[in-house]
Amino acid sequence: MATARARSDNAKAARRRDIIKATAGLVGAHGLNAVSMQDIAAACKLTKPALYGYFATREEIILAAYRTLLNDCMAAFNRSLLAAGAPLPRASFNRIFVSSFAARPLLCHLINHLTATLAPKLTAATAEHLRTGTAEQLAGLRALLLHYGYADAKSAGDLARAYYSILTGAVQIAAMPGGEFRTDMIDKAAFNANCLAALGCLR
């Protein structure tokens, strides 16, 4: 039986969140490539036409899940930094950064597929939304690098981009070969080692 139609703005926003959460659960259980719009609709007790009323494509739903996970990750990262206090050795900052992502294997799984699998299938508006969201996260990381004195105003932007590039590369190295899916999605030991080693070389 289909879920009742959401009519108010609040109900529609809640329905979108439910769709995103259900999609994350499906991808976490089966892997990105195994999840279809029909699967998502069934999990949400919606018809496919109703689902398309909220998201135009499967990729847009998965991107929304990615952004939700990334925002949660960065919020947890900031909480861990506050708990650690300041001044904070750069190596400790790096460990907190890496562990924040390693604790979210689904986020790492989506990062690994973002450029090759998702981005080419996004609408122009959604792709711009992704770029804007990434820029916001980089700006937040840049501010942290400045706050802890690891960079000056001139170099902090480049350093923030380097952190994100190293993270992405470490996820790709640690991913299962051939895009194969498994429950933990990445080799966490390989991810931690590669990411920390590369971050330790940054100045």
C-alpha cells in the first residue's frame, strides 16, 4: 500500500529526508550499483511516479545522501576537534580528520563513486549544487587550518583542497578492486595508512 501523499511543505521536506535515509540504507546494504529507483520507491512505500516528484533521478537521491553524510561527518569532525582542545598537534588533527571519515564507510563508498559514477549523470542544476556544497566544506576546512595555525591566509585554500584530494585518493586505493561491494566497503587499514602518510607530507 502506498504511503499517504505529503501535502504541506513540512511534510514534503520530511518525505525527502525519509527517501534519503532509505536510499542510504539500501546502498549500505547492497552497494551503489545494486540500488534502483524501484527499490527506493518500494522501501519508501511510494509509487515510482510519486518518487520522481521528489527527485528526478536515482543519482540525485544518492547525491543528497552523500551530502547528508558529509555534513554529518564534518560536524562530528568539528565536535572531536573541540573535545581535543587547542593547541593541537598537526598529526592529531590529521588522525581526527581521517577517523571521522573511516567511521562512515558508506560515505567513503559514495566518495569513491562520486566523480566516475554519479557526476556524469547529474542535471546541470544538481551538479552546480554539488560544486557549491563542496566549496562550502572546503571553506570550513580552510577556516580550521587557519584557526589551528597550520597555514596562513594565502596557503590555507590550497591546503584544504590537498586534504580533500588526499582523502579521495586514499578511499580509491582502499576500495575493493573492480568496484566490487562488500559490507565494510573499504579496507580501513589501507585507508588510514595511505591517508595519514600522505597528509603527513603536507606542509
